[in-house]
Amino acid sequence: MRVITLAGSPRFPSRSTALLTVSQHRLEQRGVEVIPWNLHNFRPEDLLYARFDSPALLALKEDLAGADGVIVATPIYKASFSGALKTLLDLLPERALEHKVVLPLATGGTVAHMLAVDYALKPVLSALKAQEILHGVFADDSQIAHYDRQPELSDLLNTRLNDALATFYYALQQREVRLAQAV
């Protein structure tokens, strides 16, 4: 199994990227190959000027084509996901997430932004034809300590993330079964 992680924070390090790092380690312990991507892999002018032929974008599209699943993490700003992430997602082909299982992760200053995953991010992922978009995980800033070093998650967040990753892994396995049956 191959999974792409996509960090949508314009800052590095960040709490949302810390969630991806923890997720990556936990999936790798299960034998999943994880290929990390983040906004810093792209030249800002390539994103701003919608350069569909940028080398980084072409490489991401190739990695996505060979992936079984995607985990997208973003901070929530002004009740929506990162504008830089939106700019990148806008450059992907319409069916970039077709046949993919997607797990959204988000962080924000307050739980008041929790619904931004459902009302802002998931519709965009759906427009990219994701096969299955799982229930996401939202973490408020107080639940992630030392994100710039060795991230420490609160017990509640740790449990929720473990549950989400177990569901994600199961969905990836089911995807493999469906593909094997189709052959």
C-alpha cells in the first residue's frame, strides 16, 4: 500500500504537519509506504501563476497516480482551510483523487472551527473525485504540544487519531480487495 501525505500549512513546522508526521510513523509501522508532500515542495510563483507544468506539480501528480490513499492536513484560518492548500488543489486534475481513500486532518485555535473540515475541505476533495472521504480529525491547538520538535498529542487526540488511522488502514485494505476482485 502506498499513501501520500499532503501538508497544507504554509508554516513549517506546524501543528497540522505534526499530525501528518505522527500518522506517517504509525502507518509505516503497519507496513504502508508513505510519501510525504508539503507546500514547501512547490515554488510559490508556480502555485500563484497556476503553472500546470511545474516539475513539482508533475511529480505530485505522478505520485498520486500510484497511491492508494491520501492524508491531507491543514490549519484552519478564518473558518476555512489554508488558501495555499486550495491553490495547490486547484492545480490538480479533476480526477486526481479518483479511486483513492482520503483522510482529512485539521488543526485550529478553537473547536469552533471544527466544521470547516466538513463544509470547506471535504467538498473540494469530493470535486477531485475521491473514492471515499473518511471522517476527519480536528485538533485544537491545545491538543498538540512540542509540534516543532517531538510532537506530543493529548490522550483524547491520540485516541481519535489512532481510530481514524485504523479506519483509514481498513479502507485501504478493502480497496485492495475490490481491485483484486475486479481483475
